[in-house]
Amino acid sequence: MFKHILTQKGEFTRVIVLQAVNNAFLVCWSFLFQLIVDTAMGKTQWRFVPLTLFIMGYVLVMDIVFTADHYQTNLLKFRTTASLREAVVAQTARLSPAAFGELGVGGIIAKLTKQLDKVEADYYGSLLGLSRLVFQFLFAVAGTLVINPLVTLVALGLALPSLALPYLTKKAIANASAKQVEEIERYTTRITDLLSGFTTLKFALAPAALIGQHRLANRKMLAAQRDNERINQITSGLAIFLNDVTTLMIWVVGAVLVQRGEMGMGQLVAFANLTGFMAWPLTELTQTIPTIIGGAKAAAVIGEFLDRPTQADDAPAPVGGTAGDPSAAATGSATGETTTAAGAATAALVSAVTEPPAAAEPAAVITAATAPRVTVRARGLGLTIGDHRVLQGVDLALDQGKKYLLVGASGSGKSTLVRLLLGELAPTTGELTLMGAAPASLPRTVVYSRIGLLAQKGYVFAATVRENMTLFAEGYADDAIVAALTRAGLGPWLADHGLDTPVSEAGAELSGGEKQRLALARLFLRGYPFYVFDELTTGLDPHIADRLQRDICAMPQGFLMITHTYNRDAFAAVDEILVMRAGCLAARGRVETPAIQAALRELAMI
């Protein structure tokens, strides 16, 4: 992680130079004390008025350098941490949905806040402080050598125990610090989880669970902090004692030399002051090294996250499962011949689809005339995770211009089938192609530019309606935004509001159904040729859900919609209904098909 601070080469060099100059001024301050004492004893030609003016000028320059040193050091620390935050967010953006779900919002927030704050203060801050201490120690030793090399050797000998102390306690300090970092992360993740379920606890009259679970996590974190602080303070106390002994002995040795006439009084004052500059870094070292160790643990956590293998948007999905599901090992096809054909199709498909523009521009890629049709073909499709057979023997054919409903009991494999079709998982048996290629081999830009995805709950950002529609990008015309909103059924709402109206997930500006329609309009704005809807009516009022289903079924584009509610008009409007049962495709056909009627009755949907 130290390499990140070196990326700011100009600032890093400036900081090192300022630290050296600042400590040179600070150490030379001791010789001003010698000059004052020698002048008072009549050993110099200085008069007090010009001497005072000289010292005031020296102090002015010294304090200016001191201020510049600390300002530039802190600025370097802040900029390096800001760069790391951008790197963490960029890495987060590269995660697959499954990998993001594995880490959780709380885990990401902990990295961006507490962990990076600790890296900034305890790692970068302490490392830069350590370099300042090194300069101070080296300049102080050089100053004492100028005055009396023999006493310098005595001082260094007395300082050896202080130098050895941090290394003797390093293991205990590292263990205590690592435990504290782990408990802070556990606490952050736990409290985020508890607060995310606040309404569930509140409505269940179980607020005591929030208090009790927080108390347990808080006590564990407090115990780790107490243990870490105990070892740090014991080490610090021993260091202070050893340095006090060193300072006292230097005064005693110096007094003996003054008495013998081998050292002047001014030299003794200067030497004693320089000894303080030597002792202070050693005292601080016992605090700085544990702090650096603790910061390094937090930095290691961030480093592991940044080095974590991810899937770039222009790279294929990981064959053999997702980052969040490593056990789903497979290829896109069970036969080598099909795999070879799928690989060739993938190359052709990637070259056919125009690369999407930068994130700050509208994604016009999906309207490219050369883009292939969205088709899905599956034969004998199966997925086994560990010893559990999730899907088996699924034969399926989906076409871009047609509309499909996917129904089934909870746990029947509906969402898993969709993840396979999109390439988020790879099958363990059978053959599967999306647009003529194995889905898991397709770059995510190809999949997400051709298929609009809407999960159970489309998120509404704390921003304006326009920003929610454009996802903070520029280049979308207001007319196009209004047309998409109107098409999604938000025309009446928009008549009483505007594109600059602020909305949010927690706000009351939009009802639950209107939030889903806003998410739907967001997809319409991008003009996908095919859509996948994952139970988007979940939690909505039945009448609102019915209207939303009818509106979706009336749109010209094809789609695959997972649903658990029956709407006669919607079911009659689609081209095919797919029924999942225990990981198998139990029935398929139009709503009037006897097998579909029987399956819907079994599911208590009719």
C-alpha cells in the first residue's frame, strides 16, 4: 500500500525535503541556546539587541518551514487516501452482483470510512511522521558529535534499550492491533445489518434485539480496543522511563565534564537540548510502530480488496461460477464441439456489438444496426452446486420479439435459471447459448447492452428525476426522458411534478408502484430490445401490480418476466408461459394449454 503514496512523486519529494529542512532548523535551535549562554558569560562578541533580532528572524523562518512541512505532509496523506477511495469505488464497480452481495453494503462502507480513515491516520500519517522522527534523530546525533563525540557514544549506548523495545514487543502489538481492526470491521458490518432490518425489528416489537445484538458487538470491539491500548501504553511507559534515565545520565556526565573544564556551560545546555531531540524520536517510536502495525493491518485489508480478481465490463463472465459462488464450476457447454463453436460465436458477437461510450455519455450501443438479435437456446441444461442439484434437464428457446412469463413455487429454480441465461452462472451439464454464444463467455457489455434488467425493486437514488433517469450521465434530451416516463405510466405524476423534482428511495414523492415505473422508464430510455423482469410486482398493492403487469405486456419489445401473481389479461397477452418445478421445466405453452392450466392451479394462481 505504500506504493500509492509514491504515485504523488512531486508532493512526496517536496514533503521529504521540507521535513529535512524543518528538522535541521529544529536541531540548530540547540546551538542558539549555547550562543545565548556563551554571550551571557562573555564568551562571544554578540550584544543582546542584535542577538535577539537574529534569533527572532531565525524563529520566524523556522516556524514558516514547520508550518509548510506539516501542511504538505497532511496534504499528501489526504490526497493519497482520496486516490485510494476512488480505487475502492472503481473496484466495487467492477464486482459482479454476486460478489457485491457477498461483501454487502456494510462491508464496502466500512472500507470507505473506518478502514480508510485508519489507513490515512495510522498508516500513511504515522509513516510520514516516522520519516520526520528519523531526520530529527540523525540531525541530533550529528549535532552532539560536533560538541563531544565521547558523550554522544554514551548517549547512544543508553538509548539502545529504547531502540530494542519496539522490536521486542512487536508481535504482541501486531496481534492486539489486528484483533482491534477485525472487531471494528465486524462491528460495522453487524450494525449495518441490524439497522438495515430496523423496520422488521420494529414491526415485530423486537427493538430489544437491536439493543442486545449491538451491545454484544460493541463489547467485543471495546474489549479489543482495551487490550490494544493496554499493550501500547505499557510499551510507551517503559520507553518514557528509559528515555528519562538517558536524559538524567547525560546531564550527570555533562556536569562532570564541565566541572573538569572539558566542556563549557553553553555546550552542556546545547548538548542536553540535543539529547532531548535524540530521546524524543525514541519515545515516539514506541507509539509510532504499534500505530503503523495497526494501520498496516487495515491497509492490508484494503490491498486485498483492490487485488481481488474482478470481472471487467468488457471481459467475459468467470467460467466455473461467479465470484460469489465458486462451487458452481462448469463451462457454457458440456461438449468440446459446442464450446469451440460458442467461442467463435463470441468473437463474432463482440465485434458486431458497438463498444459502449464512456460512463458520462448515453449508452447508444444497444441501438446499433449490426447488433445481433437476443436469442436463448438451452438443451439438457443443468446446474449442480456441491451435492445439490439446482436445475436439471431444462430445454428452452427464447426469441427477442416474444414475451414470456416464468412461474413456479419458491425455490423451484426460477432466479437461478435467469442467472444462467445471463451468464452470471455457468451450467454444469447441457448446452446453453445466448445470442449464439455461451453466456458465461460473453463480455458483460454485450449482455447488459442488449438486455434490460429490472430486479424486484428498482433503486431510486437521492437525486432529481432527471438524474435518476440518466444515472447521472449527460447527453440525454429532456423530450426523450419525458417520453420514457410517459411510456412507463408516469405521465400523470409528471404533470404535477418535473424532471428537477428531488426523489429518493426513502422519500414519499413516489409510491411503491411509481418507483417501479421510474425504474422501468430508466430502461425504456435506453431502448433495450429485450428485457428480464424479476418479480418486479413484489410488495405492490394488487391493483397496482395488475396495472403494471398489463402495461408491460402491452409493450412491443420481448421480455422474460418472473412473476408470482396471476393477471388474466397479462397471461393471455404473452406468447409462452414457462413453469418451473423442483429445478425442472415442468410445462410450457400458452395460458389455455391444459398443462399450463393444471400447473397454475397447482400453484394456486388460478
